[in-house]
Amino acid sequence: MLMNNESKPRLARLTAILTQLQSQQILTAREIAEKHQVSIRTVYRDIRTLEQSGVPIVAEEGKGYSLVQGYSLPPVMFTQAEANALITVEQLIAKQDHSLTSHYQSAITKIKSVLQQSQKEKTELLAQRIHIRDNDYLNQKSQYLVILQTAITQFNLIELHYCSMQNEVSQRVIEPFAVYSTQGNWLLIAFCRLRNAFRSFRLDHIQKLKVLPECFDPHNMTLPEYFEQCRQKYLTTPDIPLSPPAHTFAISDNKTLEKPMEKMKVEPFKVIGITVRTSNKNGQGLQDIGALWQRFIAEQLLNKIPNKLDNEVYSIYTEYEGDYTQPYTTLLGCKVSTLDHIPEGMTGKVFAGGQYQRFVAQGNLNQGVVGQEWNKIWGMDLPRAYTADFEIYGEKAQNPDSAEVDILIAID
């Protein structure tokens, strides 16, 4: 593979490296090598060539390469496919936050100015042939996204006037951490000084926002780590109440589950919830499932699932393409008596049940006991059926310091 890419026209590679340097604050030789699938020795030669041609590249020992502050390159050229992608995103953005729409339209106008005439004609035609239709229940738009993005990068405190999902208005000071979009809604993740904990806020529920001059110390945590903490803790907060009752999972002999590992038969059951398609490669599942939990909590979906049999939350892994290393679907929801009414944006599914091996993850959720139990399961020689495996978060999962989470693995 390296041989093929080493022989790639050098001019094309040098141009691509320039684009990389222009688009990132700092770039390591390894990142460049992996991007173009060449050796690090080749990267060193390419950097020297660019320097000799007059490109002011700064090499920071132990960090990487960057362009001198203020240096700019002539506009890059776009392929027709790239131009089409930009126009499509423009249509999608139009359905989003007002502040984002305004700034994106300004940016896209500048980009259009460097397109070739033939490309301009085609992109104008494409813009007339694309339509994004929203559901009526998603017609609310926010207007604070760009302000929040700036506050996140500059670590500014924010004073917030917020109306909760229960129409309760509060004023609070928050430390903005991240933003994400799900089901047409933008949400802010922030540390709330009123609640002394992380909370999620829908941007379209923000009534008033003020960026304060005071700054806060950055949180030593990544967004995927935050999502994992949400999944592990199964947050119970005043803003988003979640309080499952005692364990009521029905098995064929109606016996209480006590042993940490046993074989059992599960009767067919129905679940309504939300789903995501993911895989365990490169930590993708950790991020996707964490985001699914965050949406479940932020949108208070526990209270919106009709015909629930109880308040236990099921995290179900199903529709495997192969074994656990292959893509699969995660469904997060509750058992229900009927699928006659499935709310828009949710999924209803019938599970056939069958023979299962039961495990119990016991201990501190903050220390990843559920993930540790899965690592043990993956290392076992089990006759797994790969039909539907699941975790059950019930009353015993509510104390994060000493929790019990049932994990049921389908077996042949």
C-alpha cells in the first residue's frame, strides 16, 4: 500500500499537505503520513520541499508543523461532487439554528465565489432541486448555537434563563462543555452551578442568554468520555427525572434473578425506544451509545413511551451482522404491553426471547463495571446466538457507587 502511494504524483500530495496545514492549527508528521499512506521519511522530504518553495512552515519539537500566523494560500479548487456536497449541506443547515444558518450562508457565498462558471451553473440548478422536509413537531428553531460555540472554545461562563420540558423557568450560571444535534434539536451540555452537576439544555428552550466575561477552568474530559459517564451512571436529575422501580423482568418460571451467572429462558417481549446503528470498532459504539443515552435522558423519553409495563430501561443489542466485532443496532427503551401506538421518532420491536445466559455487573458504575463485564463476556467461549443481548437498568442500578446491572446474552 505504501509503495502505491509513494509513487502518487508528488505535486498532488504537496498540494494536499498544504491544504491540511491550512485547515488545522498543528499537524504531526505521523498524521500526514497516515493521511497520504506514505512513510514519515517521505513526509520530512515533502516538508523540506515546501519550505524551500517559500511556504513559511513552523516546526515545533514534540508537537508538529503549522503555518506562520497570518499566512494564507490562494483559494483551493473544488470538484463538482465537492461543490454538490456543499450545496446539499446548505439546504440542511437552513433547517437548523438561526445563528448557524446566517454564518454558514455567509461562508458558502465566499466559497461559491471561487467555483468555476460551469460549476456555478450546476450548483444553482441543484439548489433548486433539493428540498428538506421537516416533521411539524420539529419546527422550533434555536438562535444561540454560534454564541455557545464561541463560549465553549473560550471557556466563558454563561448566564441562562431556561424553560424546562415541564415549563419550569429557572435562571442559572453554567460552564458550557459541548453541543450536539439529535432528531432536529440542538442540545447544550454544560456544568450547571445551580445543580452542581452536568446538565443538558435544549437550545430552543433557552429564553435568554448572556455570555459573562468570567472564565472557568476547562473540564478534563472528552465528549465520548462524557457520553460514557451518562450511560454508566444512568443519570437521575431534578431536570430529567428517572426513577425505575423494583426489578420486574418476567421469565418463564417467574423466579427472582439472584445468582450472578445462570442460564434462563426469556419469554417474548415488546419494547419501544430509540435506536442507533453502530459498531465496536475504534470506540464508535462507546460514542454512539453514549449519545443515545444522552438523548434518552435529555428528551425525557422514559415519560413518553406509551403502555409501559414498568420503568426499567433496556439497552438492547440486536441485528448483528456477525459477531460482536461487526455492526449492530442498539435499542434503548422500555418493555410495553402493545405496539399499537409508537410515538414519532421512536421504534417498536418484538423480541422472540429464548435461552439466555445471565451475568450481573456489580460495583461502581463510575469505574466502568458494565464495560468490564462485557470484556469478560467477549473473552468467554459462549455458544452465542447473536439475536438480541441486553442490559437491564432497574432499581439496583440507581446507586452508582454500588450498582447491579443485569446483562443477558442469547445462547444457542
